[in-house]
Amino acid sequence: MSIADALRIRTTPPRLVDVTAVAPQLSPLARTATRLHPRPGSPTPYDSSVGGPLLWPADEPWPHCEGPHEWDGWNEILSPEDVRQRRRMRAAVANRPGGDPPGIRYTSEELAIEERIKAGRPWPECPIAMLPVAQLYVRDVPLLRPPKQAEADLLQVLWCPFDHPAQPETALFWRSAATVTDILDTPPEPPAIQFPGYLPEPCLLAPEQITEYPNIMELGKELQRQLEDWRRWQAAGAALDSFDNTPYPLDSSDTPYSKDFYNELYTGRMSVAPGWKVGGWTRWGLTDPLPRLCPSCGTEMDPLLTIASGEWNSNYPDWIPDEDRARSLSSSTHPEPHNPTMLDLARGYDLQLHVCPVSPDHPHIELIQ
């Protein structure tokens, strides 16, 4: 293993208690998920990546979105390069000494660039070239296989960086990497994007398999009651007072903590991992669980890819990989280490893609949660 590979390893800490010891009926509901752990890097078309270049055949048309694309009349109209320039400048300014207000830390050249960016761009009227979002090789995510396409070993995800109606519209492409011999060197970019948070920062991945359990809202009443029984947690060896940052305090009843405490303990720390991932269970919270049925055949659809606005949050630090705890959480290039891709979907939510297990030709569905 090279030093670069070793630096990209990420390890999720074990859960503080085995939740199947609390509720044994959860055991058959366990699913394997692959946390992708995107980290800043310079991916090539031959790497699994977020926001990196794709292994795209030179003779295959690049996908475009026909729209409609409508401006809200308020937000800046920026090109992808505008967003990249602003990110580079703000990272540079953040690391310069002195100066209050921060504006005086900009060079005259940077101030001129900022003024040009603020002037905005014309609203695009033409079909919009889609942006690369993710490229995943099966060698890195072995469970990633489309139904009835044994030869496919590469998934490519692109999106239109405009709301349709409340999030980017995605396109999925499965292919065999060995068949791509002539790569498109310079794919087209959209002349503008709706929000800076729709442009992913290039990241390499450190895939890691973990075990997940369903969101508590997908469990039956009996299982929910088991998870609310403090005696089961105690018998499983859980030191409940060790779960810091939990927003539910002790109550005065015979139960050491409120029912909401146990629901939050399971939902936030034991069931579905945050961040970018393949497979596993669907995340809920913005809405109650909804049917995810294939529009073509009515089959229950499977979670494929979660495109996340962040890798963890401060309420549940036990999801932070060991390697990120040991290293400094500050970065000159990425001042927010919990969100290296710099995506922001629906003000901090995630976009989950589900696919039909019957046929890769059936349309996928998108779910914001």
C-alpha cells in the first residue's frame, strides 16, 4: 500500500453497544452499506471519485438537460469556474494573517475577480451540459452491481445543476470500463449553475463497508417498544450516560431517560450512517417513510447511492472516522472537513437514488431526506 493510499483510509468507530443485543429481531434486518468517505484529491478518469473526470467514451455524446431551467430572480448566476475561483480565493484569504474586517485580506487582483463574479452571468437559454457527480468502480465497491448486467463494472452519475423542481436531476450510466479505449478529454460544462452547492469539489474515495439497520420509523411497534426499554440497553452493557451530545435529558419517571432519548439514540447513532454511501438503508426524517416503487413495474426499489451534504454532524461525533479524529480538522483548502465535496442540497439534506432490482433500464427515483 502506498503512502497516498494509507492516508485515504477511513475507519468508522464501532458502535458503543451492539444494538442486536438490545433488540435481537434487528439481526435479520442488518444490511451492508459502503461509506465512500470522499476526501480532497486530484482524481483521474481511472479512479473512483466524487466530482472528478469520468471515463467517458470520446464517441459517445455528452448528456445535456433540456430543462426547463428558471431563474429565481435572486441568487447569483455563476459559472462553474466562478465557483472554483471563489473557493480558491476564500481558502487563501482564510489562511492569511491579520485583518479585520476580512475584506482587507484580499489582494487587489482578488477583489477585481470578486467584483466580476458578483456581476453574474446571463441566464442560460440553451440545453445544459450535465456535471459529473460521482464515478464508482466495482473494484472499490464490490456490492455495486446492476441487475442483469454482469459485465458492467463502472457506475457514472451526472446531474443538471438546476432545480427540477427542488433538487438537481440525475442521470445514471452503467458501463464496462474495458470497452472505453478512447476517452473524452474535455467534456462540456454548463455556462451557469443555479447554486454553488451544486458543484462538487473533486474528491478521491476511501470506501469502507459497515453494517446498517432500518430507520426506527420503518420498524414494527414491538421492535420500537424493545428499543425504548432502558432495561434492555442496560442488559446489553450500554452506559447510557456515556452518550454525550444527546438532546434528551433525564426525566423523573422510573425510566432513566425519555422515550425520545432512546429513539434518538437508535436513529442517530445505531442505524443509518451519515454521509456519502452505497447501499444500506434509506434515511428518513424530512418525511415519514414513503413507498419507493419502480415507475415501470411496481417493484420495491433498492437504495443505490446517497449524495450527501455532509459526512457527519456535531450531535453524533461517533460517526467521525478515527483518522479524522486523530488529524487536525482544519484545512487550508477545505475549511469544512465534514463536507469535503462542498455540496449543499436543499439546505443541508441528502439526495438518495433508488434503482429497480429487476432491470437497469427502468428509471431510477430520487429522494431528498
